[in-house]
Amino acid sequence: MKFILLMLGITSCLFNCSNPNTTLYVGTYTNGDSEGIYQFQFNTETGELSNKHLAATSENPSFLTYSPDKKHIYAVNENENGAITSFKVEKEGNLTSLNTVSVNGAHPCHVTINDSGDKIVVSNYTGGNASLHSVLNSGLLTEAFQVLDHNIDSIASHVHSAQFFKNDLFISDLGRNAVYQYKLKDNLYTLKSPSIIEIQDNPGPRHFSISKNGAFIYIINEYGSSITSVKKTDNGFKQIDSDSTLDENYKGKNFCADIHLSKDERFLYGSNRGENSIVVFKRNTETGTIDKIQNISTHGDWPRNFTLDPTGKFMLVANQNSANISVFKIDPKTGKLSFLHAIDLPSPVCLLF
């Protein structure tokens, strides 16, 4: 009888027990020991990173994004002659290059894809523009169908990130101290607002996170070490909050980098380069306001991009200068982080699940 029950349990697990491992890809800078895009296996139960190997050789693939079906990955090549490369994801997780196209600007630093998977936007930091490309069913990229140029004679534009939201396209311009809003019309994007709000004192908007319903936008400011909270109104947007990302006892230089909402949107996280920390905010899901509850060391130097694992139970941080990836456990009740361990990797910049 015990044998039968054991066999039934094993059979049930074969059909119902899921593999806790999921694939993590890491974009890097290749001006040192790195060779391109790396792959790890991440255990969503223990937080362990294992089985590191080179998934694809590529020059400065500093930022990555998946296609919605995860059959393809798109990686910028952050060089003077900026480009973006399409990769096919093979069965074992290795990446096969499909094609590379120009992004019409120098030093592309961010890429994202729309929900339907047919449009990609690349942010060119030195070029000061955003390049829009169509994605074919095969995963191939077309040459740009539109380039949104923010450069003017008096101010150098530094486009740092962009996000699609339904028929809108939002672009953060650190150089112009603005977050632009574009509307899709006849398959082209038309400027709706040169800045969704007036951002005071040139804090340098870098990246931003949009709530799932589109009612709130949280902008992390590189120079100001702050987060600007913005609410959608009937007539546009308005600022509702501004909060420092730094511990009150920290007095050194700092440059913010990345920002993400938790899976349930009850918490907001940002990275501090200089303080070398992750800041944690508790978020009021009704009013959209945030309150700082933690600053925790990243156990590394110059935290660039960070990400939450698919379960929302762990955070991984790419420490660019110290060449390591730190793993944190997220408390589901408080949102606070606790450090687990770190693993070495040359010049990690972008983490993609």
C-alpha cells in the first residue's frame, strides 16, 4: 500500500510539480573581460544562480528586451555607431543572431517592445533621439520607420529610456529635463506633450515606471537623487510627490539609475550609484504617494539595472563596477529586502527574465 501511494505521489509530481529554475540573461559592456550576453539558471525557490555560460558574443549589449512570446531577444550595441541586434532563443537558451540594424544615433542605452510585439523603440543617449523599428514575424528587425529627434541648438538631448503604454509612447530625456508623451496616429508617433509635467531644478529624469492601469508614473532622477511621482488627470498629468532616494545620513555624490514597481504595486524600488544602495518605498495604491522605508547596500559598486524574478520574491541587482550580481529576498508583507549572496560577472548592466 505504501509503495502504491509513493508511486502515485511521484506520478502526480511528474505532471504537477514545476521546475523552479528559470533563465536569466545578462547584458554587459565588453570593453573588459566580458564577451557579450551571458545566461544563468535562477532557482525561484532558493534564489541560487548557477550554470553561467556565454549565450552570444556581441559588442556592448548593454540593454536587452524579450519579444512577448520570449522567442527572441533584442540587444542594443552601445557604441558610437549605435545598432540593435535581434537574436533567436534556441532550445538550450543560446542565442543565434538574426540581423543587426542601425539605430540612427550614438550610444543606445535602452530598448523596449510594445505589448503586441511589432514595434521596438531604442533610446540613444549621445544621439539624443529615439529610433522606432518594426518587428517582423520572423523576429527580424526593419530599418527605422521613424526617428524622434529631441536635439536643439541650445540644449544637448540625452534620451535615456522609453516605454509604450497602449497607443502612447513616453520618452525620458535626461538632457532636456523632460518626459515626452507621443500618440500613435496612422502608424507614426506624434508629439502630445514636450513634457508631461514641468520638472523643476534639472534633476535629470532617467528611467520611469508606469502603474498597470496607467494612472501613475514614477520618474527616477539621476542628478537629483529623487523620485518624482506623477498622476494622470483628465487634462494630462500632475506631480503629486517628490522624494529623496538617499539615506538621510549619506552626504556623498550619487547618481540614480533604475526604478521598478513590485508585482503587486504596493512597493517601489530604485537604485543609487554612489550610495550603492537600493531604496525601498511603500506605495499607497489609491493615492499613488510613496514613503521611504529602507536603504540597503547592494554589496557592490555602481548598481545599474535591477530586476524582480518572475515570482516577485527576489530582486537581482547588476553592480557594474564591482563586476557582480547581488541577490536579495523580498519580504512579501513589508517589501523590504534582505541580502542573500552575490555572484561574479564582468561589467553586468542589464538583467532579463
